[in-house]
Amino acid sequence: MSLQTKSYPLPNGTGAIPAIGLGTWQSTANATRDAVKHALQHGYRHIDTALNYGNEKEVGEGIRASAIPREEIWVTTKLDNHWHHRVREGLESSLNDLGLEYLDLYLIHFPCSTDPDDRGRVLEGWDFVKTWQEMQILLSTGKVRNIGVSNFQISHLETLLSDPSCTVIPAVNQIELHPYNPSPKLLAYCASKGIHCTAYSCLGGHSDSPINGHTNLTNDPVILKIAEAKKKTPAQILLAWGLQRGVSVIPKSVTPSRIENNFDLGGWELTEEEFAEISGIPTRSKVVGDGWMPIRVFLGDDE
């Protein structure tokens, strides 16, 4: 099976999540619409968005403009922090904006429940365990086929899974994964619980506008050397590394040529030596931080 058509069955969910998807974080409205349409028309079958991104409407428009049948597309979106106590409303908001009748995957975006009247404060009397109780109920509505989490660390998952109310194990944990933030302990923990991991920011940050001091992984000397040897783009090397770790990847791009290149991963793979060399890169840096939330969620227990 080629990587373009590879998918991962979800042991604790329904169906199989496509290995390669299009991420839409920080994509503007028109760019999102066109990127989604282009991606779907060039073979992608996995689109990732979130209420927080503010572009669900354009994602839906791109899906419809592509003319690809809905049942062939895997759509993931996420519940924002200040909607944790309004899960059903959050779902309906996303479905309405997307123009869809159901989601393939619905995630809790962060393990942080915030007050909608003051997003700098936690929501009193509420936590992500209660949010998960409400998420579980959605599975009986026919509007959500799989539920999962995002940005959950080992301690968050242990808290959730040990609670008696947790009767459904998250099908997916979507987390930041790349050679500078490989999170081997978190990956191993999720695997031990039957939780599939999806890698966001799998290409790192942007070299011209580093976030949290993180620069573009596509400029890393190890990545550049292997890309030159294999006559592939640095992005393709990074995506192949992620896929060979057994995770799904959702690279973000609004550039047609890059969207196509990021999907062109068939017929080759990294050697064991190349994979090990990338895995051995010592640099550590994250793209996404938690300083904008009232509590820390990245606890450093994933290495």
C-alpha cells in the first residue's frame, strides 16, 4: 500500500484515519478554501481544522468545491477551550460552519477549560474529565464517529483514563511531533493504551517568523543532507520520518506546489540509518506554547 492511500485503523474508534492530511492552522479564509479544494483534488482525503482556527466555514466550502464525495473524506475538528461546558453547542457550531452532517473525528483541543466570560481564567467547577463525559455522549447522536483529544500529555491521559466516568478511550491524541519535539514517552504511552497519534507542526515553524525561538526544521543540516541524497524536499523527508514512526501527519500549506509535494511520498522510504540519524538530532524546541492559557498544559513528561 502506498503512503498516499495508507490509513490507520482506530482500535478505539470507527474507521481508519488517512495517514496524510492537510492542516489548516493559521490559514486565512480564502487561502483555506482554495487549499482544501486543491488538496482534495490532488488525492488528499484527510482535512484537519478547529473552531479556534476561525476557518471552518471555508474548509466546508473547499470540501464542496472539490466535488469529492463526502463519504470519501475524513474531517477532523476540535472543541475550543471556552466551549468545554457546552460540548453539544460547540459541535453544532462546527457542523453548521462546515456545512456537514457529521464529523469523522472530534477532539478536545486542549486539556484546559476556560471561562467564556474571561478566557484568562479557568472555568470554576469544570475540568476536561467532565468535558470528556459530554464528548462520550456525542457518539450516540450519529453526528460524531470518533472522539479524541489534542495536546494531552501523559499525566492528562492518566487522569482521564483512571476516572470511572471514562468508558471510551480516546481514539486519537493530536500532538506536536517533529524531530525537535519527538515525545517518545508520550508516543509509547499512547500506543500502550491503543490511542493513535496525529502529528501537527510536523514541519516545524517558519524560518522567517520563528515561534518560541523555533526555526524551520527544513533548514536543519541533517534534514538537508538526507533530502539532497534522496532527491526529495526537506518537507518530504520530515513527513516520511513521521509516517515511519506510525503516526498520521497533517502538514499545513496553502501553496499548490507544496500541497502536492507533501502528498508525493509513494515509492520510497527512509533507510534505517537515515531514520536513526533524524531521530538522533539533539535540538529540542516547540512551535506551540501554553503561555496564553491560564494553566500550563505542556508539562515536560513526554520525553
